[in-house]
Amino acid sequence: MIKAVIFDLDGTLLYTLDSISLSCNKVLEAHRLPPVTHEQLKHFVGDGVIDLMRRAFSAGMSEETVDEDIVAEFRAHFKEDCDYHVKPYEGIPALIRWLKEKGILVACNTNKPHENAVKLIHKHFGDDFDAVLGQQDDIPKKPDKTGALKIVSSFGLKPNEVVYVGDSDVDMFTAKNAALHSIGAAWGYRGADELKNSGAEWIANTPIEVMDILKMQVE
């Protein structure tokens, strides 16, 4: 019986490419590098800010070392830009409402900085989420299992009572490392093939399909 669902944020709950692109390209412009496209960003995001910026600088053929100073530049811009054109995917609000009606706990586990994750979840979903955990210095980033299992433990549950929903291989590996069930969000940034190849237990093409999958596990 499934008692909780943990969601990734970018590309799963929320469309966020415009906001990430805006901040990322401001940094690149300051370093006289070409902007990255949304298609590039789909493959750059998911592993945290420093990997995002390393990939963006590499795409511009830069030999500059991406360090904490550059990450700080991104964070300064993103503090203002993090909700730029951000919106929930169609069907996500209905899915969250259904989970709450069924008494299923709802959480978000993301490699986005924790402060930004909390801000976005609260703005777009109010108090519907029972836990939000973004990137923090004392918790290894996904696909490490620590963050996901911290949420599971806080709920007083066992891993086999929890489903992880995400749009990338990072999310599927996180679920596997934490011994959670997994649903690949094929509507997100990476697509069904990557999710299948990284071991997704189920694939959902829309948020409503997540509901259909979970109906068999909670009813």
C-alpha cells in the first residue's frame, strides 16, 4: 500500500526552463559566453547548480573554472528570477488534490537550492506539501538516497510504502538507491526513453496517468 509520493520539482511538478535560462544566460553574458538554449538546458539541469553552470560554460567552449564564485553569481540572479514564467504542468494540481483526498502524504525532493524550492512550492501549491527538501550543504545531492530517505523517515514510513516521481535518470537512480517505487514523468525534460533505460518501474505520459497508476496501489 502506497502511503506517500515524493516528487521531483523541475520538469515534474513545475515547468521552470524559462527561469533557469534567464539566470544562467545572465551569468554567461557577464563572462562573454554565448547563451544556452532551452533544449540544451533540458540536459544540463537535474544535478544541482554547479553542474548546471559547468555544462553551460563547457557548451560555450570556455576554459574558465566554474567555482563557487560563479555559482554565487547564478544564485544572486536566481533569487529574483526563480519564479519567472514558472507554472505547474497541466494535471499536476488535480493530481495533488487527489492524493490529499486519499490521505496520501506529498513531498518534494529536488537538487534545486532549498530556499528556492520552498518558495516555489509554497507559491504554487500553498500548504498542500507535507515536506520540501532542496539542495543543502549537509545533504548529498540526488541521486544519493539521503534526502529521499530523510523524508521517508520523517513520515514514519518504510521505503516500499513510498513512490518517487521524476523526469530524469537522476530521479530514477534516487528511487533505486533508496529502495522506493518509481514513476517516470515522461511529460518532463528528458522523455520516456531515458526513464525506461534508468529503471523506471512505471512510465506516465501525463500527471493524470500517475493517478491511474496509483489507484491500483492506494484503493
